[in-house]
Amino acid sequence: FHKLVTRCYCPTAEVAKRALRAGLKHSQIKVYGLPVRPSFVKPIRPK
């Protein structure tokens, strides 16, 4: 983590906590999640 960033996008709340411990401010951190293509979320039908 770099303290001079304008925004730090974190994939999880746990990573955001690590960013805070590393010295970033709440205003610099955005928990955004990981983008997942919808086709990966659909259940697979059994053969």
C-alpha cells in the first residue's frame, strides 16, 4: 500500500483493514469486490 494514493480499491473488507493498518485513511479506501463474469456464477447442469 502507498500512503499517497488518491484511491485504493480493495477486493474485500479484510484487505481494507490491512490498508488501514498500513496507514491509509478511510477516505482513500473503497471496498469494491472482484468482478466476476455472470457465466461463472451460473450453476453447472449435471451430465
